[in-house]
Amino acid sequence: MELTKVAFGGGCHWCTEAVFQSLKGVEKVEQGFVASIDENSSFSEAVIVHFQVEDITLKTLIEVHLLTHKSTSNHSMRKKYRSAIYSFSDSQNKEATALLDNFQEQFNKKIITQVYPFSAFKASEEAFQNYYLKNPAKPFCKQFINPKLEVIKKKFSNYASL
């Protein structure tokens, strides 16, 4: 089985981590801060997703990403909470860019998600790792993470593991 990785920035990394941890085929999710080569090593909240390409495709991961955060809206904290896909190779960068273009027709507004080449990663503090798995009853999790997991259960039920 081939294990590969891609990184996603989709608002709060606690939410993004929980979304990808809920998918079959995802072996590991590293939560923290990712920098891009094109962004002068500016870090934003993100996760690195390690997945089995035989079990879940990059296309599915990107679709999950787009449908579980505000991929079409800007806000004042967008630099810290960037909507992004961080690629680990030129071929992954090209594939992700093409997939974003293909998904655009499913949205009424322009997708603001950008594809960047991955540069660096800094893990979150241990206390914040696996945040949802440790704290599912916290108000933050109920208000912000549970609705995203409902999208997984409804739209991606064949991949849902939680």
C-alpha cells in the first residue's frame, strides 16, 4: 500500500484535523502550522494528511476539504486561517490545481482556496493535538466541528469512520 501526504489549511486546525481524522484511508493527521515556499515562510493553521492512495483519492480529500470549511469567503483573519492546499510535489501541485478548477462549477461563488508548494511545518502543542478526539463535548467542538462531521456522514458516508 502506498502512503502519501498532502496538507490543508481550512480555518481552525482543530476543525480541519477532526475532519480528516474521520475518514477511512487517512492513516495520520499532523496538526500545526504550515508554511509555503511562495508565501515567504508565513505560517498558517493547517494539517498534514497521510493517506492510502488505494483507499482514498486526492480528489476526494480535496472535495471533503472544500465542503467542510468556508472555501469561498474571505475574512480579516484569512492569512492565519488560509484556505489552502499545500502540495509535496510538482505533480501533486498540478493535480490539485486542476481538481480545484473542476470543482469550481459546483459552487455559486469563486473558490478562494489556493494551491501552494509545501515548505515547512511546526506542530501544535501536545495539549492541542487530537483536540476533538479528546474534547468532543466541549462547546467549541459541538458548535464548529460537529457540523463538519455531519457533512462527512451525509456526503461521504462510504469514507466516514467516526
